[in-house]
Amino acid sequence: MRGAALIELGRLDEAEVELDRVAQLIGRKVAQAHLHRARIYEKRGQRARAADELENYLREAPNAENAQAIRQATRKLRSK
């Protein structure tokens, strides 16, 4: 949640570090972190990286309730 809050504050570099730290601390990947990383990359204008993170999210959470919306967002990011 700290990483998400840092994104909202526009502190993208700190948010990215925080999201990486969470994955290291718990010793496994966290699907939700991919969504937040996608937001960071999209705000930076790194659309391909944002789309990659959304695809990573779907790999870790293939049955997510928002899977269809994530797929649409991925297509939109890749189309521009």
C-alpha cells in the first residue's frame, strides 16, 4: 500500500523501489504489485513496459475478476 500511496504522490521512483522491496521481503511475487508498476510506467509514458506489467499480472492472477478489463487496457497501451 505504501507503493500505491507514493504513486499517488507522484513519487514514482520511490514507489518502484518500494514495490520491489515487498517482493523481496515476502520471498514471492505479488500479483498486485504488477498493477502498481503498470501505473508507474504509464505515468512515465513507458507504455510497452506498462503493458508488460499488466500481462505479468494476468500470468500470476489468470482468474482475476478484472482480467477482461486488464486485457483491454493492455491492448490500448500497445495500440498507441
